[in-house]
Amino acid sequence: MLVQMNNMNLIPLYPEIFLLLATCAILLIDMFLADDKRNVTYVLSILSLLGCGVLTVMNFNTGASVYVSNNMFVSDPMSSLLKLFSYIAVGMTLVYSRQYVTDRGMSNGKLGGEFYVLALFALLGQMVMISGNNFLIIYLGLEMMSLSLYALVALRREHTVSTEAAMKYFILGALASGFLLYGISMLYGATGSLELTEVAKVAASPTANKTILVFGIVFLVAGLAFKLGVVPFHMWVPDVYQGAPTAVTLLLGGAPKLAAFAITFRLLVEGLFPQAVDWQQMLLVLSVLSMAIGNITAIAQTNLKRMLAYSTISQMGFMLLGLLSGVSNGSVSLAADAYSASMFYSITYVLTTLGTFGVIMLLARAGFEAENIEDFKGLNKRSPWFAFVMLLLMFSLAGIPPLMGFYAKLSVLQAVLATGQVWLAVVAVLFSLIGAFYYLRVVKTMYFDEPADKEVIVASADMRIVLSVNGLAVLLLGIMPGSLMSVCAAAIVKTLAS
């Protein structure tokens, strides 16, 4: 069901408006805080996320897609669900990062509120991306997120590796934006509209210029592939993950992946569904290459952040399997199951990645990053509980039952098999088996190697609690995945029906 609201009705925009005002207020308040009062900025940031969550839940319309601002912005079940998980992801990132950023001078002296403010501005961009129903609105949200992340990667101005990573990220991000804008311009030329619903109507008509549409889709998919970090547009991912401060790497690997899934869904499924045969073939190539290169290259890595970067490439390739399985032989009967499987996979990946980097920051301390695999030697003897949490997270990424990652992979494989592409499911399983090696290597290091570091693990109570809940959630949602999978399926079905 579609609901067209008065363009002056701002209720669906309340979460975005609230976050913008709250972030600006936090920025001003932080200017007057002494270095030893930075916890105020942290607390205000967490409260802002809670406020956004309350507004989104109050605005959660389970049966309709509400369009406002001349149809440029849409509030639907999918956007509400992804926003809620984005708040959770950013909130957990801030909890995990608080001690890390306090211990390190990423700018002149102690890190001020810029980390929190930029993280919230990046979240605002993600929210705009998730709810955008217009090419330019989605692009503006993308740039707001990207510019905030560029600045965050470069926070350690005196750190050569971080500066180099920021330059690579910025240059390749600008190239990706160019691809995306060129694709948008061609699609605008072919359809005469920037509104996704209108683009879909024109693309479905027999008079549409199919040649220009296909060329536009090629550049659009290339731009999306950069943002997802899939092969062959993955070259920035390992360097940026390794070079950025670990707190920023977590911010990069968390909530933005949900926003990337959202804009891929909006642009390709909602805007260009009539051309699904064309973009599905492109996603097929990107997916297989990403799983192959990501998993094989990760085996050779000794730096854990770099290994997780290649893991991200392969995981995003697996997520694309769901998106390319929605249409088979012209039939759209499989669309809801395939897209909901892909959405569930994205949420699973984000929750698992949050915990993984949380453990890395748990072991880190001032002057020590704990980003190499050998830094995890004998963790079971130093902290049996957090070694167990890391074991759960690694097993989930590897797709070992009964953890959440197993059911995420299973749901995507079922969507692929439903299209009759048995060979593709076999390829995905084989590369998952290869990927299991480097995840299990971390577990072996924790449980069977002697600890090289005898330093006592010190962490705040909130970090220990949230990290423990994070690990247990991956286990419990693996044992009982039905509730979250049902919510994802219902959100996709109602969004597609609108």
C-alpha cells in the first residue's frame, strides 16, 4: 500500500531532523569541554542514537510506504528496520571505541569530539541513503557519509599510513562517485526523471531506450561496486582497513554496509527492476570474483585487519548472491525470499563484524594496536570468556552451525538453488570452505599457542557487557533465527508491494 503525504508533513523525517540538530548541538557543546570531560560528548552521542531509535519506532508503519518531499523521501518497513540496526551498529561502535580513542591522540593532543560528531554525520548520510527515493537524494546521502568517513580515516594526521589510506580512499571514492553520477545522468536521459518510481515505470515501457538504459546500469553498478568494496573495485578496502585507526575501521565495516545494501536495493530493484536480467549478470560476475579473490587472498594475510578486509570483500560477494537471485526466467515469484535473504545476510555480517573489531579493541591499549593475528596468541589463557566470544564470531563468519552466519549463508544458498543455478551454489560453498581456513587459524592461535603478551586486559564495564551481549546474540540468533528472518521477509514483502 502506498501513502502519499502532504509535502509539508515532516513526521517521516523526524529521525533525520532530530539527529541533525542533536549532532550540531553536540559539536557546539564539545567546543567548550575540557579534555577530561569528553565523556559528556560520548554520553550525548549515545542519547542521540536512543532518541533516533524512539522516533523511528514511533514512525514504524508496518503496512505502507509513505512518500514525502515530492516523492524524494520514502519511509517504509525496510528503511525503518535498516535504520534501527544502523543505530545499534553505530552505538556499539561508540561503546567499543571510547577507551581506544581516549588512549590515542589522533589529532593534536587528546581526541576531542570530532570522532563522535563525524560518526553521527556519517550515520545521517546513511539514513538519507536508506530512505532516498530520488537519484540525487541518494547521492547526497552517499556523499555526506563518504566525506565524514574520509575525514575519520585521516584523523591521525601525524600517522603516515593513515594519511596514505585516507588519500587512497578519497581518490577512489571520488572515482566511484563519478561512475555513479555518469550512470545517473544516462538513466535520466533515458527516462526523463530522477524519481525511482518514475524511472521504473519508464524502464518498463516498450518505448524506453534500452541501449542507454543498459549503459547507465553499467556505470551505476560500477559505482555501487566501489561502495560495496567488491572485485574488481576492491583495491581501497585492504589499505583503508589496515591504515585507518581501528575504531574508524569498525565504523567503516559496520553500519555503512547496511546503507550500501539499501541503495543497491533502491536503485536496482525498485528503480531498474524491468532491467533485472541485465544487472543480474553484472552482479553474478562481481559476486564470483569477490568470493574467489577475497577468500584466497585472505589466507596470505598476517595482519588481522587486512585479513578481515579481504573477508569483507568475500562476504559482500556472498550477499550479492541474494540480490541476483530475485528474478529467474522472467518470474518474480522468488524476489521476496531472495532479497530478504540478502538483507538478513547484511545484518548478520554487520553484527559479527562489530564484535570482531570489538575484541581487537579490547586487547588494544595505548601504544599497542593488537591488529596482528599473533597478538591473539594464548588469549584463552588470558581471558577465557572473550576468547570464547571471538570463537563464536569467527565460527559465524565461517558459516559454521548453529551460529547466525550459518543460517545467513543457508538462506542465500536456498535462494540461489531456487533459481536452478546449482553450479553457483556449489562455487559459493567451495569458496566458503576455503574461507573457513583463515577464520579457524585465528581460533587455533587463541587456544593452542602460548601467550606472547602477559599484559592484563583492561576494559570498561559497558564495553565488556556490550561485547558479551554481541557474542551471545550471534549465538542465540543462530539457534533461533526465525524471528529476525521473518521480520526481514515481512519488511521486503511490504516494501515491494508498495
